[in-house]
Amino acid sequence: MKLLAATNRYYLGLVAVLFALASGALYYGVNAALRHEVDEQLGLHKRQIAALVQAGQPLVSTPFADQFVVSARPRRLGLTDTILRDNNEHTWVPHRQLTFRLQAQGQPRWVTLRKSLVETNDLLAVVLGIMLAVLVVLMLSVLLLNRWLSVRLWRQFYHTLDALRRYDLQQHRPLALPRPRIEEFAELNLAVTHLSERLVADYENLREFTANAAHETQTPLAIMQAQLEQLLQVSALSENPTAAPLLADLYGATRRLSRLHQALGLLSKIENRQFAKAQPLDLAAVLDEKVDQLAPLLEARGLQLHRHLEQALVLAMHPGLADSLLHNLLYNAIKHNQPGGDITVRLSAEALEISNPGPAIEGDPSRFFERFRKHHAATESPGLGLSIVQQIGAYYGFAVTYCYAAAGQRHTLRVAFRPAAA
């Protein structure tokens, strides 16, 4: 619900309640005033009749028998309400009546004066009708005024909102928002501008830190690996059988640390969206190239690769990310395969699917994409391959899913290039 719609509800609700209370107060006030006026008229007629009787004039009946009634029998004195039937209109008409006692020609008489309240009710109906009409006009005016305000006064707010939607941190510059005349919107634009300036500064610092960390740590690791390789080739190691295994373990740990460093650096660059340059790539050609690179590993493990490429698929991707995506998917299928198994690769315009046989894996499949998630704790893998795949998919809007078919005992990783609408 929009803010103006919510405020309109409160405004209209408040107006309706206040108007209902005011209408009720006006109704009862006008009704009381009119009835008081009728009572005063009946009292005036009573005094006139009493003066005539005291002057010795007889009580004379009028043509309107229902308005002036004289009775020799006692009746309830004072002002009361009654309803009489109008034979001409064939309706029941409310009346206000005043009954009092007189001595006429030495005999007690009870006189009843009546006055119709039809005019009073008609006047009240007119007043209520006018009040309801004013209420409807007022509510329509509030709605039209708020609609006008939403177009005119809130234009700067929607301009700011649109600028936020279109803002891209990859532009490396803060938002440039105008300063509107409305103070609240001006403060909002100023706060958003300062926030974007801090975001750009923090982003640039993070990029610089990532680049420096990658450079400063990769260089010592490369030197360590090179020196360990040279040390492993020294002939003196053959004379010391305990030193060679220790150096081999140290060399393996250094290589794992180097792979971990590269994987974390890649994840950091993907999350910071530092791969801005995309170019059209033939994913089938990249896939063939990657399969050729992994062919010795496939042969060493006795795995058969089956490719089903429906058509050439061109995607706009960074070459490094496309290579990393395919490498991690294929390497995952090789690493978690069974001896003498196979790998099936299906590439179509909709998705890339890579499946391999293997026993079921315990745990929640959605957690397989978490960082440092390993199926076997003793493995040398850093557990970042599927995390990288998922981050690349999120970077380009691909949907990465995993499923296991118990019937054929096959694991399948699917990268949908066109995710289904929710």
C-alpha cells in the first residue's frame, strides 16, 4: 500500500467520524431547538385561551378538532408527544400536545392544544441531507487534493527512488541528487548522497585491499612453491628418508594454500562485481576446451565423458568467469565420481546440466553451496567450488540447482540460463 493511500484512509476515517459526531450533535441540537419553539407556541396559545376564559368568553371549538380539544374528563397535564392519523394524506403524523385545566363557566375543563411536527421533521431531513452532501464533497475534495499532491509534491521523492533503482556501484561515482524546496525531501537526498559517497569510498578501499592482498600473498606463495620444488629435486634428500616425506607434505600444503587463496580472491572479486567487462562467448567451444584440459585426469580415473550439445550457445560473460564456472562443475563431477564411472554433459539454450553417478550424500542439498562445505573432511579440496559456481550464477542471474536421482544414483548440477518466473 502506498503512503498516500494509507494517509487517505486515516484522513477519510477521521473526517467521517468527526462529521458523524457533528451531524448527530447538529441533529439533536436543531431538533431540540425546534421542539422548544413548538412548546413556546403551545404555551402562548394556552395563555391566550386562559385570558379569553377569564374575560368571560366561552370555549369555542374550532374546525380543526385534532388541534384543539376540550374535555370534561380529567386528562394528564403537561407536554407530551402523540401520533394522529391524517385522513386526507392517510398517514400517521407526529404531534406535540399541551394539556391544561381551566374553569370555564364554573365548570372544570381539560383543554388539549396540539401542533404538528411534520415541518420540524422535514427541516431536519433537509439539514441532514445537506450535511451528507457536504461530507461527500469534502471526501472527494480530500481524495483529489491528495492525488494532486502525489503528482506534484511527491515528484522529487519518486525521482530519488528512481535514481536509487538505477544506481550502479560499478560507475565509481556517488549519486548526484538535486536539493528540492521541501525540507524533508532535501534532507533525504542529502543523506542518500552522503551514503553513496561512503559506499563508493568503501568499495574503492575494498577493491584496493583485495588487489594488494592478492598480490602480496600470492608472490610469497609462488616463491615458496618454486623453492620447495627445487628442494625436492636435491639429491641429498635421498640420503635422508625422513626429510623427503616432510618436504612433500609441506609442498602439498603450500599448493592447497595457493588454491585456497585463488578461490577466495575469485569469490571476493565476484561479490564486489569487479568483472564488469563481458563479451559474447561460445559456451560450447569453451566447454570443449575445458574438457581437453581435463582429459588426462578423466583418463587417469577411467571416466567416460558423454557430450550432448544441442546447438551453439552464445552468452555474454567474462571469459575468466565462464572458464571458472565450467572448470568447477566438471572437476566436481570428476572428484565425486565412482571408479570407471561416466560424466554426462548436456548443453542447450535453456541450461547446462552435468551429471555423474555416485552414492547418495547425506545432508541438506541447499547447504552444498556453502563455503568450505566438504563431503569428506579429509579431502584436500578447500570446499569452495560450488560456492564459486553459485556466485557466478547469481552474478549473471543464472539459477544453479542440485538434484539426486535415487533410481539411477546420479547427481546432477543444473545451471539454468533463463530461470523460471516465480
